[in-house]
Amino acid sequence: MSDPSFTEFYDRIDRITRARSRGEGFEASGTLGRSFYASHRRRGGFRIPLLRQGIALLVSVTVIKDVFLHMIGTEDYQQRVARLTAGEGIDRLGGFLMQADPVTTALAGQLSHLIRMTS
């Protein structure tokens, strides 16, 4: 026969073990303890960093295009992009990515205005 106090003891050990595996612990109320960090890790936080990296890449490419457009000039820039687009393989992709879209031209205009103001 099993002792009821041992059964209660082992049930409590099982509950504590399950709670610890979920990230819970003995924490003071109102503090950021182990359960806070474990719950944030479980949410699938890989989505947000990928989104941030994608946005950072998009902004970086746009800024590079803005600087090139400002430095070379609109006509020369368009000619160079046309040569890339007429190429083969990866050149076509580069030509597509480097096309001057409305955002790029607007930001290049702002960059020109900013440089004129500081000079």
C-alpha cells in the first residue's frame, strides 16, 4: 500500500517540475523573473528580427541609391541602370533593383537640398 502523504509529495514534485519546464519559478510579484523571459522566448520571436532585418536592408538599398543618384546625376544614373538592365544574368537583377523609383528620386532631391543648406 502506498502512503497518501508520499502520493501528495510526488504530485507536488511533478507540478513543480512542469512549472519549471514552462519557465515559472518562485518570483516576487511585480518583478521580471524567469517566467517573463521564458514566455517572450516561446512566442516565436524569430519573426520580428527577420522583419527588422528586411526593413533595414530595404532602407540601406534606398539610401545607397539616393547617394548614387545625387552624386552621378539623374541622366547618367538612368543610362547606367539601362546598361545594367540590358545585360545578362545578375546584371538584369541589379538593373531592376537600382531603378530610380519615386521614393529614391524624392529622397535624392532632399539630400541635394540638405547638402546645399549645409554648404
